[in-house]
Amino acid sequence: MKKTTLCILLLFVFCMAGCNKENNSTKENDLFSSAKEESKVITEENVVGKKVGKETKAAVILPEYNDFNRLHYGDERESFFCIASDTGMVYFVNQGQDGFIYCLQDGVAELAVALPARELYYLQGILYFVVDDYEIYTLEGVQNGDIYAYNPAEGTVELVYSMGKHCESVSQLFVDENGIYVECIVDGGEIEIDGEMLTYYESEYYMLDFKNPEPVKDEGKRALSFYGEYHFGYQEHEGITTQVLISNASNADGKKDVKKIGDGRIISCCLTENKVYYVNGLRMIVVDLDTLEKEVYDCSGYYMETYFVTEEILKKGYYSFECFTVTEKYFWCTIGSDLFRIHRESKEIESYQLMDEDTTLRVERLYTDGKNVYALYTLNAGLGGGEEMVQLLVEEPDGWYELGTTRIPIVKVKKLIP
């Protein structure tokens, strides 16, 4: 189903303007600042994987931890980091560097698949992913949007389907026992804005059945869904925007079930099996989907006291959590280079500073394996610095950051790939 509403198209154009064949790479264009300037060639013959990891006992990984690694940021959901529910192995895209898939076990990372990838999804021993050249690779026999399946136990990589034949790229991917669901970005034509003709893009949704991997239109848009039941949306009424969850299926009277989650457009949010997690301002909020009751963890008072910010300035909305993740005991939220840890039971708040040789590090994304916390950070933010994946070791302070009379511990970071 194509998006045909003009306002949606205009919004999409402004977001996508000037990014021919790079719709999903807009944000990622800056990810590879440390890569060589000359284009690298990847051919079909280079598509190989390797056996990774040691023999391990089955690990109990709660599904919600992978949900936390697939947060919605605005209208998009990213998936560069996921956990194998049967082994506990972590797979991640080496963002900011080569863009290849690595595995992480016992704190040691190793190359798993030498293909630039995005949209990782693990199910029943297979890691599914989408190829993305990030505009630094030349692909021969491989296309942006191609869907591959990697078997870590065998070290094999097989093409599931070449979606690159149908669309510019694949922006979102969801897998269940029936098949693979994708959101594809297609060329929607041109539109004139301020006298300039710009290409705009539209979304189409497909399902690939495991028994017959030929794409069929998926009107249910399951690629956007969580647990095959809901997808995020917005309602507008008298100029007020409300974040809602909309059911994929209609009820007995033919209407969609709509659950109100919060006011305003929520930037970072996540849906698990029965709860919605999101940040709004300096608050971490959890909504029970059965009762719609909210549990609020408000850091406003702590922030004013620790960072000497007045309530008047805070009310102007200058400070807001940007990304978050959740572990067994804590919520983790960030603003730029500031990291906040909130105890889920006591609601005690602690803050940390991310620095590298007196230079602040901007946290772009947070990830978790259920126990440890990882981050994609930017070094020398705003000065053309590169991005790297690191583990955050908050229990091992790397010095102190002096802010007036406040002393804030500096987080020790461990690069996943030295």
C-alpha cells in the first residue's frame, strides 16, 4: 500500500531530499568517516561467513531485550544489534567503521559476515539481514535490499531473496515462523518544491513465505509491527498530537483498536509483549497495555540540582532524553554525552559523563544484551569525528568530571573492535 497523502509525501521529501538511492543511508552517510575514501568492491563470490563462537549451553534471553535493541526513533525502527535467544551470542553491525556483521561473546568480538548490513533479526538459529552499501562499497552481483540468511553454526550465508530487484532498499524487516516481512522504499516520482524538482520515495510492504520466497503485498504492514498485533501511529485533534498504538486487525465491528500511549510525538519508544517504554522530556515512562496505567520515572529534579539548570529553562524543552535501553535492574537514558542510570525499583538516579581524552562523546544509540550496556558514540561530535561501538563500564570510573561543586564519574569505555 503506497503512501499517497500529500502531507506525508512532503514530509518524506524534506527528510529524503537529495538522497537518491540512499533513503536508509541518510543518517548512515556519516557512519563511515574512518573508512577509506576509495570505493571498495564486494562481489557475489565474496559473500561468505564463518563459524563463530564457542559451544555454549542454551541461554535464557528474554524477548524484550531484543525489543529494546529495536527502538523506534521517530517514524523509523532500526536494528543493528541483536541477541541470539538460544546461545546468548550478540551480533552487531560495526557502525562507523566497515559496516560488517560481528559477533560478540565473553567480551570478544570477531568478524562473522563480511557484508555491509543492516536490519539484523535472529530466529531459530539463523541471522537474517539486509545488504546496504552505505555508499562506500561497489556491489557486483549483490544489491542493496537483498535479504540474506546467515547460519553461525555452519558458517554459511545464503541469499533468501533479492528485494533489490523490486525496490531501492529495504528499510525495516520483521521475521516470524511464517516468513519475512519487509518495508521497501520505492521511487515515487518527482515533486516540485520551491522551483526545484526533487525525487520522493514511498513505502511498500511485502511478505516472503519461507516455503515460497516470492514477495506478495502485505497490506497488514507487519514489517512495522510488534508481535504481529500493533504498530505505532499518531492522532491529530484540534492541533494536539497524541501517540497511539493501532491494531493491525479490525475488531468485530470493523474498527481498529486504538490505545493512547502519550501526548505529543514521542521520539524514542519501544513495545514489548505487554508494555510500552518511551522517553518524554527527562522522564522515562512505562505503560501497561492491559490497564494503560503509567509508571513514571522523572529525572527533572535531579537534573536541575546536578547540572544547575533552572526550572524555567527546563520547561522550554531544551533538555530531553534522546535514547534509552533497559536491563534487569536499570533504565539507561542519554542526553548527548550525559548518561543516566535509573533503578527500576527504588527509582534512585545516578549520572555519568562520557569522555575521551578531555573530549566529550555523544551517544547516538544504546544497546543491551540484558546485562551489559553498549553504545554507538561519536568522537569529537560536530567536528567530523568518527563513530564507534563500545561497551560502557560504569562500575569502573575513569576519573571525574568537575561541574561547579558537582563531581560526576567518567564512564570507562571498551571498544568492541580495538
